[in-house]
Amino acid sequence: MNKDVDIERHEVQEKSDSSMVWSTFIKYAAYLIIFFGVLYLIIYYLLPLV
């Protein structure tokens, strides 16, 4: 029994897209700014009212 088997090799190369990196950085920077803004609001405006 003679079988011909073709084996395909797929090589996946990770490409670092600089625009994707910058958009992710901007997204998390915005999250941090919003977080610290809310924290500032709580500490300086709402906490003295209590």
C-alpha cells in the first residue's frame, strides 16, 4: 500500500503593528485619566460632604 501524503506547513509570523500598539496605549491612558479623575472627584468634592 503506497500512500501519497502532502503535508502543508503553515508558518505564522507575528507582525507588530505600531498603530495597533499606539491605539492600545491611548485606550489604557484614557482609562487611567478617567479613573484618577473620578478618584479626584470623590476625594475633594464628595468626601468633605460626608
